[in-house]
Amino acid sequence: MKTANLAIVFTDIKGFTERTSRQTLEENQRLLQVHEALLAPLFKAFGGRIIKSIGDAFLVTFESPTQAVLSGIAIQDRLWHHNRQLQEEEQIHVRVAVNVGEVRVENNDIFGEPVNIAARVEGITDAGEVFFTEAVYLSMNKAEVPSQEVGSFELKGIPGKIRVFRVPRAPYRVLAPTPDAVLPTPEEASSLPPYGNLALARVESNLDMGQRAAAVGQGAVAVGQRAAAGAVAVGQRATVLGKQARTATDALWARAYAKLPSSITSKVSSTVAGWGACAGLVVVLLGGGLLVNGGGPTMRAIRDVEGATGTEKTQRVNEAKRLIKLEEADQRAYLSGRLEEAQGNMGAAVVHYAAAVRKDGNGRASSRLISLLKHEQCGVRSSAATAVGGLRLEDARGALESLADDGGPNEGTAGGFLGLGTCDSKQAAADALKRLPAN
């Protein structure tokens, strides 16, 4: 008989039984596939070993209790990002419970009282929470994981009372890595992930989440200094004025330019030739209703993040965040998306753009989302399709139809959605089209 001292994690989906009773078998299977795709990579990223999954439940072991709790925190933040792109009835909410103790290991399974305690604690855990026992609290690294006592509970089949702790919600001090960094206000914190990406940020850059991609041509670059990674779709017809002005680095005017009358384009062509690397360029296409602005200090700070590494990158990211907080409230989510793109965090960028559209109707954000339907990474296209479908962006119909018909690079390749299975942005686009208003 083999024994081992392990941290045990139990998770399950809130309301799973009720939900499956009103869904088709195919819908239930897809729900479980998405659930596994969201959670499994994070378990593995923190060193977890998936012992088994039964329906909507996971049983996972870790050698480190600290890593076990961090995996739960990362999962809750990851689900928060995922759910913000979906209607309430399509969201996934899970409970995470952690215990630690000596268990019996047999035939790729584990047994013993620590397993039973973990299961019982999972039963009292609220959706969206990470609960853990006193045994975990005493053995984990408290400098890495914030904690708060919930209380002592009598659990069925377990002698005595068990003290239970939880991970409190962000913001934490760790959100301010440098003295000049700015913590979010309570209002801003309510629109951030529940645990402030405390754990997710540690592993996100090493995961192929299907929503991340290398920062190849960030979407837009300074004229005369960088080349745009590709054509970017203009998602909606609108005159963008004042604080809604788009930056020259968006390079989105290329497609719209082709549709303008020759009387305008001939004049614009001669003007463009003299732009060079002017950082403060302003182009007004009066006939096309499009105004492009060079950006200002916030966009310049965001562009400065590209290519930076180490301490310099951290400083530039913090400076960009500081400037974003000084912007108008209805521009912060969009600019935060641009900053995530500058760091190569495409999944987080999609979430910010979707939030900007949902909350403020930000035209730049919706156009950015639509442009990502042509991204070279299949996972990014799929993520953008899910977002525009959830937002029911009618302006995305043409781009979605093209994607649903033709697909794009790396279609059907391994390591698709969140690193599991195969990527199918064509199907994601087809699903998004079904959610758009009927013509």
C-alpha cells in the first residue's frame, strides 16, 4: 500500500443537474468540454494531477497546498473572463475546495479521510469561491495566498468540527508591484476579476489558452516606424470625434479608405506621403466620416510596452496603467484592452473590449473585436467570435459570415480552444451568427 501527503482539490459546477435537465445531450457534452478546457490547463500549470472527473466534478492532487489554492484562484478568475462574454444562462460557475493530508494511493485513485473532508468542504463552498481547511491554512505559504476564516463546521461523517478558510476577493497589495502603481478604486475593482489575476497572471503567459497569441504586429503600429501585421476590419460606420477618436496606430482606415470616393482618396494620398514618423499626426477624412488621432500620452505609453522586457517592461506597463486611470471612464476598458494586446495577452484584451462595448458602447472596442475575427491565431478568432456573438454586434455579421464560410489559418489544428482538442473558429463564427438579431 502506497501513501502520500497530498493537497486534494474538489470542484464542481453550480446548478449542473438542473441545467442538464433542460439541455440537449449535445449541449450537455459541449458544456463539459468547455468546462474541462477551462479548468484542466490550469490544474496542470500549477502542478496538479487530475485523478478523475465525474460529470461536472474534478478530483485533483497537488504536492504543494499553496499551488493547490493558487490553481483555484486562477480558475475563478479564468471563469470570470470567460463568463463576461456570455449571457447569464450560458455562464459557468464552479466551487473549489482544498484539503491536505495523508492519503492512500491505489490504481491511479486516492482514498482516505482527507479526501472525504475535501468533498464535504466542497459541499459548503459557494459558487465562485475557493474554500480550504485549517490543515491547508497551516501548511501553505501565507505570503502568497490571502486568507480569511469562514468558521467551524460539523461535516457529515467527519468527527469534530473543521475550521474552514476562504480566499478573500481582490484588490490586494500585490496589485501594486511598484511604489508609483495605483490600486483600483472600489468602483473599478468591481469590474475586475474577483481575485485580481493574482494567480492567473503567473501562468497565463505559459499556457496556450486559445485566447492568447504571440504579439505579432499587435494590431497596429506607428506609421513610418512599424508595419501593420495585417488589414484590420472596420466594424461599424460612425464618425469618431473628440475622446472617441481612433489612434493612427489602429491602422483601421486602410479598408475604409478603399471605399471612399476618388475625389477624397486622391487628396488623402498626397497628404499621407508626408506623414513619415510623425507621432502627432491627425488625419480627417471628412467625406468618409472617419477621424484618426495620433494617440496622446496614454497610447504612446501603451506602444512603449511593445518589445520591452524585464523590469523595464513592468515599469512601462505600470505607467500605462496610471495614464489609463486618468482617461475618461468610458475609454478605460478599451485602453486596457490595447495595453493587454501590447503585452500579447489577447484573451484579456478580448474581455476588456467586450466590457467596453457592453458598458459604454465604445465604437473603437467593437471595431477592434471585429478586426480580431481575421487574426492569424485560430484561438483568438474563436474568442473574438464568441465575444461579438454574445454582444450581438450586427456590424460583425459580414466578418462572421466570411469566417464561417472560409475559416482562417491554423483551422482545425491541435491545441485549439484553451490548449485542448482542435480549434474551430469557423464553428465559433457560425454559432455567433445564430445569436445576432434576425435580418
